[in-house]
Amino acid sequence: YSGLHMVPISFLSWSQLLHSGVLRDLERQNQKKENIRLLEEQIALTKQLMEERDKALMAKGSQQP
């Protein structure tokens, strides 16, 4: 009879482990999405900075005799 009580406890432990694993996976996925978003933002800002730098260099070059 005591063996019957172990089945739900064991099942509960496995379901808790599975649930915590799923939560960790979701957290990793969300972190990966955030990292990609930040990387894309960094790329866009770098491109913008380089374009502004190039414009400033061309303007400076056209002012010289």
C-alpha cells in the first residue's frame, strides 16, 4: 500500500522537473531574442554612426582648397 503513495510523489517530482526545465528553456529563448534585438540595434547604430562620420569627412574635405 505504501508503494501506491510513492507513484504520485514520483510523478509530481518528474512533472516539477519537466516544468522547471520548460521554464528554463523559455527563459533562454527570451534571453536569446533580447540578445538578437540588442545586436541588431547595435548594428543599426554603428551603421548610422559610420554614415554620419563619412558625411562629416566629405564636408570637411570639400571645404579645403
